[in-house]
Amino acid sequence: MTEEEPYFEFVTLDIYNDTETEIYYIFVSPADSNMYGVDLLDEVTTILPGDYLSLLIPIGEGNVDYDVMAVDEYNDTYSFTYTISLDYGTEQEVLIEMGDMD
């Protein structure tokens, strides 16, 4: 703990579904974590092909790697690591692509 407040800004991350299948689950967590955490979609929300999910992510100075895992309607998984940096601006986008399938 320090007496100074931490410095951070918010980055809007748009995660696009660039596959031909509907995404039912999506997990985003810092890459240094051993777990993906909770599904960011509720029980009725999905990401259709060509659609996206917007997340607001706090970031301090420097780069932060995030692991992204999506699960489609056939239970296929797509995973990759994305680096969020203020050098890329406060609005960033990433694609879930067929090449990300595990």
C-alpha cells in the first residue's frame, strides 16, 4: 500500500467475432493470472458473427497482456493473448478469428 493514488486510464476494448459461428462465452483476464475468471456474457447474450463486445479496462503506465478465450455454439474454443497499451490509444479492437481456434 502506498499513500499515493495509482495512476490509470480506461481503454475501451472492442472484441469482434470474425468467425462464422455465434460466441456463447467469453473470458478476459490478465495474462499473469492462472485463471480466466468469469464469463463476461450473461445467459441470454451472445456475440453474433460480425458483432462485438465492448469492455472498459483500466490500465496504468506500461503494457498489460490479457488472455482472451471465447467459446462458440459448438463448444470450440478460441484463445489468444492481446497487449493493451495506451500507446495504441484509448479505443482498441481485437478480432476473434478462425485461426485462434484451439
